[in-house]
Amino acid sequence: GIRLVYNNKIPDTWNQFLVDGDGTLTTSGTRIANGSGGTISGAGTAGVLLRNAGQVRLRQMIMDNNQNGIDARNSGLTLTDSQLLEVIATRTLNSNVRGIYSLNMTRLDIRDSVFDDNGDDAALGRETIFAEYNERTNSTGTDGFTDFTIPYLVVMLRNTITDNSSDAVVIGSLAGAAGAHLGIEFDRNTFNLTDTIDPT
């Protein structure tokens, strides 16, 4: 698939990797996940593997039957780091473990995308999207929303997720991220879950 490792080692730089399809839009202006950005299938670790990769945008791709659709991990972040992952109008299908796993992603932005039957391996299968954090990038003197200057940000807009597990999307922090700022924006997503343990 695609492997980008330490493409953003120099602080305060803007290093981009972009995959763009033909940009087909619906009449309402949302993008159509038509696969024109290419297909990655059968990857042993991940269709797209990112390690401190900088600013990455994947548009109109198909990730099918990979161990993980996208595995994006960052470490050693500074206050000025900008590790971005945008997944736009992309279809992620039949991943054995997860559709997307991210660690310390400054901005994880998922829009107009389809996720179906990810985490489908009986022994290894997990959530469709898992975002976690174990580092704090904001300074220790900021603790309120008004100080929300260097947050982590998760954006999910107009996505469709079909999942057989109890948790389709998990966002969480570990001890190393204590005091970190995290913004979450969810809007017009559709979840189709078949689990039987929903609360009454």
C-alpha cells in the first residue's frame, strides 16, 4: 500500500502527501466515494501506514480487505507539530482489525466516507475507528476551553458506518495525555450497528 515514515521530522514544516480522485460531487455538494483515487487491497499490516508522516489527505480511495485500512501513529510531538490525516469520500471495507487506527493525530478529519464490515476477523476484529492519545501537546498552564489553542481534533461529517461490534468509534486518552485538549465534531453520520447489547 502506502507507507510514509518520518516525513515530518523538521518542526514548523508543512509536508504534504495527497491522493485525489476526480472530485465528483453530488448536487448537494458532498463528495461521492467512487474509488477514482485508487484501490489498496490485501495489505498485511495496513493499506496506508503513517508514522509522523506530516499532512496526509486521502480522497476517493478504496481500502479493501487489509489488516487495517489506515494505521497512523505519531510520537514525540511538540507544540508546533501538525500531523494531519484527512480521509475524504473513501470506502474502507473488510479490514481484519480496524478501518482506521490513529495515535496522537493532531487532526483526524473523516468526511463523506463509507466504512463497512471492518474488524471482521473473529479473533482480531476491533472497532471501525479508534483514535487514542498518550501525549499532551498543549502547555501545562492551559486547562479550559478558552485556552483551546493547541488541541487534538477529531472531525467526522456525513459518514456511513456499518459495524458488527459494540463500539463503532472509540476516542480515548491514556495517562500520558492527561490535561490534553481534545475537540470532537460529529455531524450527519449514519451508524448501522447489529450488536445486541444496546442500553434500553
